[in-house]
Amino acid sequence: MRNGMIKKINLVCLVLLAGVTANSQSYNKLHQKAILVDTHNDVLSSAVLDGKDISHRIAEGHSDLPRFKEGGVDIQFFSVFTGPDARNKEGVFKDANQEIDSLESIVSRNRDRMILATDYKKVKVGLRQKKLVALIGVEGGHMIEEDMQKLETLYNRGMRYMTLTWNNSTNWASSAMDETLNPDRLKQKGLTDFGKQVVRRMNELGVIVDLSHTGEQTFYDAIAVTNKPVLLSHSSVWSICPVFRNVKDDQIKAVAKNGGVICINFYSGFISKEFDQRSEWLKGPGKKIFQDSLFSVAKDSAVMKMRWHEYYQEELEKVRPTIAQLADHIDYIVKLVGDDYAGIGADYDGVGSLPIGMEDVTTYPKITEELLKRGYSKKSIKKILGKNVLRVMRANLKYAVAGK
Ligand SMILES: [Zn+2]
């Protein structure tokens, strides 16, 4: 090769390299500058209650304080969760209080880099001080134990959103799981009068009505009653991935009309139809085929269980979605109703599989990169990363709560 040719190739390489660096700098710069709000993280239940200290980088799980920082997270709603069967004999309300105790203890040990916000003013203070702003979201209306006083108590302890249901229905609100998969088990569908009272009281107190996990009837009943914008803290798009608790086009349009926001859940099975179908097949006929084939070599059930688990994971690994597939959910909402109604509610530490490259809370900048690549304006990206949720927070939360 002649010298001139080599120089030319080197120059082309340099220009390309400069282009790549400039691009990575610009998306990182934009990402760090933007306010990133994630509306759903389950680390309180999965790590803290197991005694893991998220003040330091931990090997397991998806989240800890150093990694939130790396991912550019400014505001995080921590999910307070317990299933319908209480962990302790006093019941689910007590479980919720224990999780709030855990969060308070984390915040008190990390006052230099974290703040628990109970009003909008504190959110602003935390942002100004460049601390991680933590808020409490209670995941499941069952935790108020059908008692308005307990709703009030959880509010006084800092609850600033509550999903009306989790997968389980209450006597006053039906869940997406029950409305779709177990309709015969339902005593009633949608919100009862008490359920409507709960929504009204949440509006008055300044607790955001979260409609993730709720059935369609509950969703529409709540939208009709609320006088504030609603949140779907961790739900994806049904038209792309038709699973029971993703949101349909008419629901997306209703949220837009209400001025609310839908925050995309990153779980592979809510992002990719192929992943969901493979997972369902594996749990059903796939499991039987696998067990039959293994029976002659490993009769021991413990071995069988282990092999099955490995096989299940390997098979699902093959169909994990890409970041582009995740961004398709954002795109879908933006194309359907505009860029004011999409947000991020990843569900880190609450899900077993995530899109390739989105393995923990350090990876959020890749969404910014992907949206920039798709031609989104900086203004639009900032809305999706946080401003849309901030708008809903501002409309619901009190500006200042005395004595908090
Ligand atoms: Zn959930």
C-alpha cells in the first residue's frame, strides 16, 4: 500500500473515531444534565430486608447508591411491597411500615448523598444539592387493610404514590391479573364506593394514584374519579407485547387526556412478545419435554430441578430483547399521543430478566443514546427521562409539608 493511501485511511479512522467519541460525549452529557426519574425500584424488598447494605456497591442485584450515581439517577421512587400473605403475623400494613423503616434507616446513614422527599419543595432541594431524591411508593392497595386511617398513616410516613392493586385484587379494586386471568374468582370488578373514596382521599392528601397492575375496569373507574394526573409507575405497551398488565392503546389515550404519565417497565417479558411466549411455553409443555428427556439420566429430583433451572435460563437468554426493542415502547407512546406522557419505571430488583445491555441501574444512559440515535430532540428526551413525571409529581404532591 502506498504511503498516501495509508495516510488517507488513517485520516478516515481519525474522523470516524472523533465522530464516535463526540456522539458518546454528547449523549452522556445530555444524560447527566437531564433529570432522570425512575418511578419503580424494588431493592427495598429484595436486598434491604435480606440485610444487604445498598450504601456500598454490592455484587448481587441491580441497584445500590454508587450505581444509582453512575446511571445518572436523580429521583427514585422506592417500592414498598409485600404480597397478599403477610411476612409477619401483624399483617401487611405492618410489613409496609417495616419497609419504610428500612428506607428511613438507609437515608439517615447516607444524608450526604440522599434525601427522603415528602413534598415538592424537598424534591427541588434534593435536586439542587445533587443528592439522590428518594420517594416512597406503596405497591398494592391491600396494604391499607381496607382502613382509611391506615392510608392516612402511610401518607404520614411518606407514601407519595400507591398502586391501587398489585397482582392481587382487594375487596375494593380488581387487579389486571384477576380481571384478565381469573375473572371467575372476582367478587366484584372495578372500584367499589370505598375504592372511589380511597382515590379521592389520595387526591386530597397528595398521594399519586398509580394504576400499574390494576385491571382495565379499575383503571377507567379511577380515571373517572381522580381530579389529578395519574401515574403508571411500571407498565409497558400491550400492542407490542400483549401481556395481562401492559396498557392498551385506549388506556394510553385516556392517560394522555388525564395529563398523566406511563413509565416503561424494562422486564424482558413485558418488552418482548417472543420472550413472554418462550417463557410461557417453557413453564408448560417445554418443562414436560425437558423432564421426560432427562428422566433416564437424572432421576434425582434435586438434580432435575437444577438442570431444569439452568436449561430454562439458557433458553430465555436466547430471546432476551434489545435496547432498541425497549425504546420501541417509548416510541409507540410518543407516536400515539405525543412526548408528554412517557417515562421510565424500570422495575430494577423486581424482575428476573432485562434487555441486553440494561443489566442494572448504571445502564440508563443507553436509553438516552438510543433515543438520540432515533432522532429525538434533546427537549423530548428530557421530558421522557424525567420532566413528564415531575409534572405529575408537581400536580399531586403538596409544595411543603409542615414538620417533615
Ligand atoms: Zn409490580
